Amino acid sequence: MHEVLEDFARTNALRQVNPGLKLFVGLASILLSVSSPGPVAPLLVAASMSAAVLLLARIPPRVYARLLLIPVSFALMSIAVVLFITGGGAVLLEVPGLPLAVTAGGANLAVLLLARVFGGMCSLYFIALTTPMTEVFDILRRLGVPTVFLDIAMLTYRFIFILIEEAGQIYRSQVMRLGYGRFRESVNSFGMLAGALFIRTWEGGEALVLAMDARCYDGKLDIPGELRPISLLALAAALLYTAIILGVLLSTGGIALI
């Protein structure tokens, strides 16, 4: 996942656009999506961000669909619970033999939550697929974020995907040796996986400290940054897009905090 995101972030067609402008558009879209009282604005954000990713950044549709499938599947499971625990309005559907029913209020809330999740995730993937994390960290440094927080964030970002890769390798090795054939074997294999992952994490951390000391680490990680100018056309397009989404949001009920 890390390699996929970083590869596309460094080779997409929007690579030369100012990263601050892309970050502004993505974060503004996320905030407008999650604060919308209706599903229209988030769905418009999802459609526009998807069009930007597929048409402007030229990300392959199959890759983008696979990335969206993960959060959308979790959202659908959560929304299935919301449908039955939220009341209000007319009853639309009753489950035979169980005290469960889908009401109009629950259905409206479920649609709103799904639209917010979809709009927010499309905006987040717009940032992730068009802006490398090194440029995001460079922007945070320019904004005055303390160096210690940036160092921790960069190390955490890197080690998350290292741990995922290590866990995947160990798990595949266990599966090839039929380590998950029975329940008892699955529990034992999972415990061994967790223990081996902890040991490898500890060893990896010590190796990282030694490597940083060998390179004269002075308590500050250098962040490679490239200052790109903001074109007037790109700035005007970003402001116009944000204004349109904000107008749609205000016309459908204003800003909602929940």
C-alpha cells in the first residue's frame, strides 16, 4: 500500500502542481464533506475528487477502485447498524420475528453518513495519490510545526508500512506451513506472529538508531522540499471549486457540526 501510494504520488500528472494548493483543496473538501447536513455536497465532493484523480492525475481506475473498496466496506458495515438503531419517522422495513425496523430517520442518517465517508475518503485519496508525504511534512515545517513532532510523524509513517510488510511475510509463511488449519493452531500461530513482529520491531528500531548515529544525527531530520510557484489559473480553479461546494452546502441547510 505504501509503495502504491508513494509511486503514484511521485509520478501522477498533477505532480508539478503546488503541494500546498493540493493540500488546501483536499482538506477543504474533507471539512465541507463532514460538516454537510445533507448528502448532496459530500456526493458532489466525491464525484469531483474522483474526476480529478482519474482524469487530471491519471490514476488507473482499477487501482483507485481497490483503494476505495477498503473504507467503503467498513462504512457499509457501520451504516447497517445505524439503520436499525436510529429511530424517527415512518417505518420503512421490519425484520420478521425480530424487534428491528428501518425508519425514515435511520435511512436518512445512513445515507448522510455514507455520503460523508465517501466524500471524505475521495478527498483524502486525492491528497495521498497526488502529494508525496515528504512534501506534506515540508509544508508542515514551513507552517511552524515543532521539529520533534515532524520527526516522530515521519518515523511513525515509515514504520507503519514496514510493520505491515513484516507481518504479511510472516503470515504468508505460516499459511504455507498450514499454521491456520485449526482454531488452536490459529491461536498459536497468531501469538507467534505477534511475538516475532515485536522482536523484529525492536531490532529494527535499534538498527535505525545506529544508522542515524553513524550519519551524524543531531536531533533533526532533514526534509527535502521543492518550492513550486502557484499559477493563477490553478489558484482560481481551487477557489472556484471551494466556493461552489460551499455554496451547495449552504443551500442545503448550512454547516452541521454532527
